[in-house]
Amino acid sequence: RRSALCLETQHFPDSPNQSQFPTTVLRPGETYRHTCAYEFGVEGIQES
């Protein structure tokens, strides 16, 4: 009857243990900025 969708941005999972992944450690004095944009559309819907 109902549907839902949840999108959560996150760092690479297990990045502290994977040397090929970017670091997720923020050191004193560093600034973290991130922008995430989602864009959705609908195809095949006819207006009545």
C-alpha cells in the first residue's frame, strides 16, 4: 500500500581499513564541506 525511498549520503564504508579509499578523518583546523544534489524525473506519465 505504501512505498518509501531513503537516500543517505555517507563516506566510503570501511575507509579507515582500505588504503585505496579517500580518508574520512578530519584533523584539527581542517574544514569539511560537501554538497550533494539529487535530481529526479518521471517518464511515461500522461497528464489527464
